[in-house]
Amino acid sequence: MPRARRPSVPDAPRKVEIWTDGGCKPNPGPGGWAAILRFGEVTRELTGAERETTNNRMELTAACAALEALTRPCQVMLHTDSEYVRNGMERWIKGWVRNNWRNAARDPVKNFDLWQRLLAAAKPHEVEWIWVRGHSGNPMNERADELATQAREGLGEGGRIGPN
């Protein structure tokens, strides 16, 4: 007698928490970014830096790198202290796309290359964009800030540029 097959159950989406940060000193100037990904008990830290950039570009880069590091679709809680990133993804991006990457004033969207990259990186996932106040004692935000600063400061010592 043939065995009954168990019905296939789709894999439940992974739940991942991410904290990102980026910054420059001065702005514009040398910048660093960091992302901390947590899936269950596993934590992964990513960092990178650029010699000439802006705070906003580093904030966007951190979010891009974090989402691009995910290997399958996930439910993501992405914590950022950048209202620019959160508002961009929750409020502005649909209008920018509809207006061919032009803002309400009909000017080209700043950092449009990174916004396109972030939109593509977020597409396979269910992302909840959570704003956290920077420098307010949130341990994961403080750690992301520390990592981004270390990445930026490493540039002066011939440090690595790009994801670590």
C-alpha cells in the first residue's frame, strides 16, 4: 500500500531584527555605517566606510547592506535612528517612483541610486521600519553607532572600505 504524503507546508518566514546606523565627521566627509542582524540567538555585525560621503548616504547604505545580507525572504523589524530612511520608505518612495524619481518640487531625488538599491533590497521581505531616538541609551542603537564610528575612524589608518 502506498504511503500517504504529508502535505507540504511552506516555510514560515524568518523573523529578523536589524539595527542600522551611519554617519560622517564632518558632513560631508569620511563616513561609516553599521548594521546588526539578529535571528534567534545568532547575531551578525556588518560595517563599511567611504572616504567622501554624507550622513544620509551612510544611513541608507547600512539599511541596504543589512537587507542584502538576508538569504531568503524574512519578516524584518529594521530599527533606524534616521527619520530620512524611515520616512523615505514609508511615505515618500511611492511618489518618487510614480514621478520618475523626482520629488514634490520636481527636482531629482537626492541619493536616488541608494533609494533604488534599498527598494530592491527590501522587496522580497516584509519590512517594518522602526524609528528609534539616537543616542538615547538603546543598547543596540548605541552598538550600531559605535561600529559605524569605528569603521569611519579606520579610514585614517588605511582601514577597509566596504562591507566587513
